[in-house]
Amino acid sequence: MPFDHELIAAAWQNDVPEAARLIAAGADVNALDDTVQSAFLIAASEATSTCST
């Protein structure tokens, strides 16, 4: 997919707005990079922001 690698990069950078934009554009959160990690896995392990309700 065209946005998958960009989404992985956004996940590494903890760029939530960019990640949301890419997901809305069709990026696959489960697409794997060269180290067999997905954006979903990276975001879960590297996240530094908190969710608010």
C-alpha cells in the first residue's frame, strides 16, 4: 500500500495526527516493515502520549 511505510515512520515518531491522517487515507496498521514490525506494534510499544476521555 502506498501509505504503509509512511505510517510506520509516523508511529516511530509518535506523530499521532499524521498517523491518523494516513490511516484515514487507507494505510494498513498491520503492514510490516523490514524488521517485521507493524505500525500498530510500534505505536503500542513506543507511545508517549496519553488518551483523554
